[in-house]
Amino acid sequence: MAAAQQPLSAIDWLDQASTAAVTTIPRTPLGEPPASDGVDVPPVTVTALDAPRADAVGLLPSTTTGLPATLWDKSAANDLTRAFAHLEAEPIPAIQALYYTLLLAEANAPLDAGSDAKFLRARLDALTEFGAIEPAQALSERAGPMTEVLFDQWFALSLLLGQEDAACTALTRKPHLSSDLSARIFCAARGGDWNTAALTYHSATAINALSETDATLLALYLDPALIDETDAPEPPPDLTALQFRLFEAIGTALPTHNLPRAFAMADLRGTSGWKAEIEAAERLARTGAVPAARLLGLYTERRPAASGGVWDRVAAVQALDRTLSEGATEALTEALPTAWRAAREEHLEVVFAELFAERLAALDIPVSIRSQVFEIMLLSSQYEQAAALLATPTPDQTFLIETARGSPPADTALSALQGAIAAGFASEAPAPDHQALIDAGRLGEAILAAARQISHGDAARDALTGALATLRAVGLEDTARRAALQLLLLERRG
């Protein structure tokens, strides 16, 4: 699919994001109006706001998330900034979805919001760490990036998406937006003003205002004739988006697989090979930064070019997709285990489940693979329907079924994890430390604390009971159930 190669707008990202990417509260939380059934995102504008208002900006209104506008307004920006800076790199998908909801929620600014837009910038940083560049860029545009405190982040995000023209035009017109001389030089040259670019470059190097890496990259960019006699520099450990694009511009594009996740988005601009696109999309799909449908589009774009590695995964997914389209249930006994094994090896189980669970549920599943389909459905939004697949479930399967229903019995728990989950669903009150935050009007912090405890897995198992109870008490029942199911099933990875 050609469309799979093009970057999505943030609106497309939100529209295509499954429940593995964005969480909403289905019932009225804490006296607030009920959530709506769909995502209602107004058009993105680029109008500069004052910093406190910028901190309140979001892509998801309260009517979508079910979260109150007071989510953050009793919290301190420094506390929130520290919390967002220490989110796990790859949490379980249910918690990842909740993080996106919190990061993209439209809500009042923290009580001490100042002129530095610290809270918004922390959210942009967190989204970038997850590789969610499209919604991060849209969030910065919603706030109005034409300010000194927001421009550099917007520029970097735009570079990663290959959409830097608007940012460069703005910087050329208003150089005060950024103190980064490298950006000014790049944008002047990109706009065709080579004289200004060269003059700024020579002035900057004369006063040692450029790093050695930037000076070399920009020299090669401004004068391609130097490429034959000057080696490109070694990539620095703190590679910037501009440096990444400059390496690409001088003909020494850097592979992204060993770079921070945010750089993987650059491989989805239609300028990389199919293999690089698939691998980048898989990496981003693990954090919900790329919707499952976009990954499937890449998997099924054309026939595998070879065998082994990524090509075996492509072949397996294509075989399953074809089998499901044909309704060939007997062929599923070979196609499904192969594709499922490939997904598990890449830690893409929930992405796989969201892609195929509904189609599997519509078929008469052969007995030999019903247990496998049962687990796949439990990892999808169809989790409550999974029980219908099994006539005589095992004790472990029974516990999973009851967890999907929100009532796992403590007396059937067979492990410490099952016991902690059962206790969490039996409790009707948030954990005491979370309750204290809620009582202080710091609901967002309470949810964030519970989410972090759940996603820490074994290290936070003692806190798991209270964290699950907190999510349920504030209306995040679906998140609690999906998180519990994922903890039970994903720890079984081989």
C-alpha cells in the first residue's frame, strides 16, 4: 500500500490508533461528563499562545478521554516534568495507551505554570522518546511553536518527519526564534539563500559558535565539492535531528536501528527501502507510535524479497492474512502458529491481536489452535469474548477469563502475580498514597503513579494490587483489565 509509506498527520494517527494506542474512560469518572464514542480533534492551527495556555494544550478533549479538565491544575510542573522524564522506554501496551492519553489530554495547566512552557515541553519530550513524532508535532503546532521556548522542539520534530519547510520559512523570517546557528544556516541554504547561509557559517565558525560535528556537516552541505576531500564526522552520541538530516543530505545517511526510537520515524518517509521501513514500523508499533494498520500495510505491500529475518515475518503475516480473507479455517492450523510465533519474537503480540482478533472471532476455529486464539483475543479489545472459545478451560485459563470479566477470584490464584491481580480487582478503593493525591486534587499524578507501578512488572509486584485498584476506582476499568491480562500473558514469552 503506497499510503503506508507516507507519514500520517496527527489526526490520522488518532483516527487509526486502536485501544492499544490511546485509552479512554467509558464511564463517568469523578462526577465529570461521560466520554464520547469517537475522537473529536479540531483542526491543527499554528498560533502562538502564552506559555501557561500552551501548557494546557492537548489533542484529546475531556469529552474524548473522560478525564476532567482539572487533571493537572493542582500539581507542580516540576513534579510532572520529573515523572514524565522517567517513564519506561517500552511499557506494556495497556499502560502505553494510558501514557499517550495523559500526554495528549487537553487539561488546565499546572498550578505554577510559568513562561517556560515546561509542562508542555516535558510532554513533547516523552512523546518523542516513545517515537510518537506525529502527535508530538501536532501538539506543538496546537500550542503555537512561533516562540523561543517551543520553536526548537517543533523544528526537530519537523525534521524527523521530513516536513521542515514551514519551520525553516518561519526561522528565516524571524531568526530570533532559535539561538541555534546551525538551524539558521541549514534553513537559509534550504531556502536557496546560499549567500546568507555561507556568511552566517563563516561568522559562526570564526567565533567557535558551532560544534566540530556541526561545522563539518554544514561545510559539506554548503559545498558538496568538499565531499571528495573531507570525511564525514563520526555521529555524536547525542545526535540531533538536524545532524541526522545533514548526514543524509551529504550522502552518508545513518541507519536508525541503533539510534533512539524517534529517528525510526525518518524511515517511514518513503525514502528508505522496504526492509528498513518494516523494521522501523515494527519498532515504533511496539510503543503504539505507529498504528497497527500501518504496519499491516507495510507487511502486505509486496512479495517478500528473500527469506530469513524480517522476510519470514512478512511471509507469515501475508499467509495468515490471505488465509483469513479466504476463510480457509483448516489452513489456519499452520498459518496462525507461524505468524503468532513471529509476532511474539518481536514483542508485537498486542499489535498482532488488534489486527487479527476480530477476523479470527468470525471463524469456526479448529480445536488444535483454540487455546492460541483464546490468548490472542484476550490481548485484543475483544477480550471479553474469548471465553466462548473454550468448552473446558484449565485453571489458568479460568483465571484469565475471570480477569477479562473484571472479577478474578483470589481462591483460584495459582501464583503471586495472580494473587496480586485478584486482590486489586477485589479492592474498591485506591491505594492510600494514590488516594492522598486524589484528595489533594492531583488526579493526573495519581493515575501516572499507578500506571508506572503496573508497568514496572516484577519490581513493583507488591504495589500492583493498589495500582490496579486505583485505576478501577477512577474509571479506568478497561485499562486495568487489559493491563492485568497483558501481565499474565506477556510474561510467558519464550
